[in-house]
Amino acid sequence: MHHLGTRADRRKRGVGRTLMAAAEQHAAHRGLDVLRLSTGSFNADAQAFFASLGYEPYSIRFIRRP
């Protein structure tokens, strides 16, 4: 999965959870034992959503623009 998004006025209806559950089932079917995802450091809503699904932070990336 490359992007997951829900319009602000459609959130809190289970769409994201349903999509993530399908992705996790697909990964399990393929025998994957680790799932990784990323989001912007500014995206507190996405971070809270993924944490609510049991995902934990594991890496910090830095960027510098010239």
C-alpha cells in the first residue's frame, strides 16, 4: 500500500480500519511477519490512527533542504 487517506468529513467511520485489516490479512497470507509504514512527522492524526491499530514508532528520519 502506498497511500491511505480518508476525507476529513468521512473519518471515524471504520474505513481506514477496514482497509488496514485487509492489508494485514493480505500480508499474513503472503507469510510476512513485519509490517512497516510511514507518515509525516506533522501528521499527528495518522500517527494516532496507526498507534490505535498497535503500530509502534521504530525509526526517525531527518531531512535538510539546501
